[in-house]
Amino acid sequence: MNSQTKVCVIGAGPYGTAVAAHLRHTGVAFRIFGSPMQRWLSQMPKAMLLKSEGCASGLPDPEERYTLSSFCREEGLPYGDYGKPVSREIFAKYALSYQQKFVPEVEDVRVTSVKTTDGQFAVELSTGEIVPCPHVIVATGLEQMERIPQELSTL
């Protein structure tokens, strides 16, 4: 247990890793939980194309240098700012590379519950560990949405 953790990020897809990269860049102590890009790799259709243009499909790195365009150029992959659809496969490769570059310490463990206690959150992991932290960011996409908490039901 790390009592210095200021933020727990739940979800290791594109949004969770982007948030964690920016937390690191600003010096905020965090932990991030989830299987990197799991939903994109195992649940999205293999032949899926992103509906956004290439220039709008990158992940925001803190120094604005690790773009989808630069990744595709370095890897010899097809890319176009406009008019060339980005495949799920290319985006997932890019997002995994981004995660490994900016947030290599993703903890591949499932969060089983988040509760409030003593003015902060208690994040329980499938390992049994309970992580106390003052802030939690949920970036899980649509996975695990069978139960919607009452507080979120009107959103």
C-alpha cells in the first residue's frame, strides 16, 4: 500500500493511460489499474475503422510529440491526416506503444470496488489490496456497466 498515492486511475485504455501520462508529467503520485487496451484488443471488431480522421485520433502526450502520425511513420504503417481511415489494429498498436512509453507501470489487476471512507476513497483490488487515495478517475469505457450506481443513473 502506498500512502503517497494521490490519484487512482481505473482503466488502462486510451483515456486512462492519457490521464496517467499527464499526472506523471505534472508530478502527481498515482496508480493505474487495468489490462492495457483489453477492450480494444479483444472486444472490438478486427476490421473496425475509427470514425475520426487520422489527425484527430492521436493520444495527448504531455509534450505533444508522440502523435499517431509520427508512430505510423516510425513503424512504416499507412497513415493520412484526412481521407485515410485508421484501423483498429493500427490504433491499438499506437495506444499500446503510448502506454509502454508514458505509463509502463500499469497494474494489470481488476478493481472490484470503490468506497468512501474517512473522507477519501478505498479502492479494492482483486488481489485483496485496498488502496486509500483522495481522488479516483474512472476511465473504463463501457466495460462493467451492468450496474449503474444511483448517483450516476441520471447522467
